[in-house]
Amino acid sequence: MALSYKARRRWSLVILLVGLPIYVVASITVVNWLDRPPLLVELIVYVVLGFLWITPFKFVFRGVGQADPEADPDEIEDRD
């Protein structure tokens, strides 16, 4: 099931505006459960969690910043 370009743009917006803040709060909660580990351990946990959230959503974000590949070239020039 492949998502269209427009659907991927919409889902990426939902993920960034709703999902990411929820994930940040959950990540901070997990680190707080560790009873304030040493700074290096805390940094490593945040870096790992920072990369972990994007893994299931790679296909959604891929190519979203590019021009719509299915649009007519004349239509893209009109927007500029």
C-alpha cells in the first residue's frame, strides 16, 4: 500500500505536530525513571531515542520536501 505524495505530506505534518511532542514527553519520562543517570548516559539515551522515533516513519518523510513528482511541470512553474 503506497501513499500518494499528498497523503505523505499530510501524515508527515500530523506526525510532526502531534506525534513528536507526545514522543518527547514519553522520552523525558523514560529518562526520569532512570533516576538522573550520568550526563553521558543521559545523552546517549536521548540520541538513541531521537533516532528511534523516525525509524517507523521513514517512508512517510521520504521525498516530502521535494516537488510533487505527479504534478505537471507547467503547474509547478506557475506556483513559483
